[in-house]
Amino acid sequence: MKKDEPPLDFPDTLEGFEYAFNEKGQLRHIKTGEPFVFNYREDLHRWNQKRYEALGEIITKYVYELLEKDCNLKKISIPVDATESEPKSFIFMSEDALTNPQKLMVLIHGSGVVRAGQWARRLIINEDLDSGTQIPFIKRAMDEGYGVIVLNPNENYIEVEKPKIHVQSSSDSSDEPAEKRERKDKVSKETKKRRDFYEKYRNPQREKEMMQLYIRENGSPEEHAIYVWDHFIAQSAAENVFFVAHSYGGLAFVELMIQREADVKSKVTAVALTDSVHNVWHQEAGKTIREWMRENCCNWVSSSEPLDTSVESMLPDCPRVSAGGSPGGSVV
């Protein structure tokens, strides 16, 4: 690790980074008009990565604002009965999500750093908002009369600074001989010295040590999908519910089916999966679920074949068809 690493002190706004989204939804430098540059400082990969992550956090908030302002979605806090002090998450819903009697669209993104309203952070930064966010899906669904619910399955915990634990030396009150205590203290000091030396290079700028506080009943994408089903989707008036689930979102949907099979079958009309990573064998989906998926689900996968061309699958679940190729080799 380089000792001369610049401070990990990054702007907290797009303007501070000197970037903005243009009229085409592309992220561009406000002075040069150039796309985002990852290797801003040569030979400082960790610093560049931290800068990229800081920008990503700003973009997450920017997309949240678009969901509320451009798509007119409401931010709904969960758990619904959360106390003031406990960790919370949220989802987004259209005004008519629970009251629309006809159609409800539910969107679930994949794993990783993406949050509600995003398909892929990399595509948002390197391509445009239409490629990397769910906004085109949301707007089209609303134009066609659907209520909309946007899940947030990766928001599973909040991070707080780890409290410093002061361990009092037991040698103070020990009856051990002074010589033995001195040897133990010397070993302890040597151990601390080595640990501090390692920490200096692992964490050269003494970043805060953080701990995770998990959100009740939403501690994983699978838990989140089941929670939102129980408290929102199952309560909706819609006669027909449709899911669009990308990557790990497909796995979360299959887990939802396993846990709530009868309810899902009674409300869900069709499921569009994109590059889903579900596995009916590993997830132990029963025969009745596999049969339902063959009839009601379709998985569009990355392929060089023309759009909707059948793609062979080794698993006995839903049909797989080509997504027809897309930027970055991904469906979304």
C-alpha cells in the first residue's frame, strides 16, 4: 500500500465531482464533456476505487430523487411497525399500487451495490440512465395503467461506527510472579505493535471501523421479497400481478414462491426474468412450482442470438430466450 495515498475525502454532490447527467441521461464532465474516468490518479487503484464508490453513493441518491420527482413514486419506510430507534429500509410505490384493481408491476434488481430503481451502477455511470435504471420500465408501466412497486432488496442493514472496546489488563490484580507478568506484558506489547503495523498498511488513513445493524425481517434479499409480499403485494387490490426480476432478483422470486406458493399462484400472472441466477434444484423448488414456472415465467438471457430465440437450459424450469444482445453483455 502506498504511503502517499491522497486523503479519502471526496465530494458529496455530482457538482462537487464536476459531473452531471446531460439531456440524454449520460454522465459527463461539466467542463470537458468527457465520460467518467475511473483511473483518475495513476497507480492508486484503491483511491480510485474509493472515489468510484463515493460517486456511486451520490448516484444512488440521485436515482431515488428521480423515482420521487420524475416517476411520482412514494418512499415507504419498512418495517411498517418500526420504532423510532431501530434500523429501517424503504421501498417505492406508485400512488395506486395497492388500490389499482387491474394490474400491478413489481420490480426486483440483482445483488451488489445497486439499490431501488437501479439495474446496474456500471451502466448508469458508463452508458446512461435509461440503460442502468428501472425508470423506463416504471414510466412505461404507469403509462399502460399499472400500479408499480419497486423493491430495495440490498438495503439489509445500516452501518454505525464500531465502539472502541477497552480491555483492562488482568495482570493488575493477578497473583502471578512479577517476572511472569512482565513476560506476558512484553508479548502483549509485541502483538499490538505487529497489529498496528499491519493496520497501518491495511487501513493507512485510519478509516473508521464500522459494524452492521440488520433491518428486522429484511436482513437478506429473500427476506425482503417475502416481507414486501406479505405487507404490500398480497394486500393489493390488483387482479393481475407481474414481476420483472433481474439476476439475484430471480432467485429471490423463486424463494418467495417456495415460501408462499399458493398465494403467489393466486395473484401473479406472469414473471419476466433477466439473466436470473435462480436454481430450482439448489433452492429445492418442488414439482408444482417448476410446472407453474414453465407456464408463467420466461428468462431473457445474454446471448448473441436474435431476440426471443430459444436458448437451451439444463434446468427443468422456465423457458430461456435470448435478450438479443445489449451493452456490456448484460440484459439490463
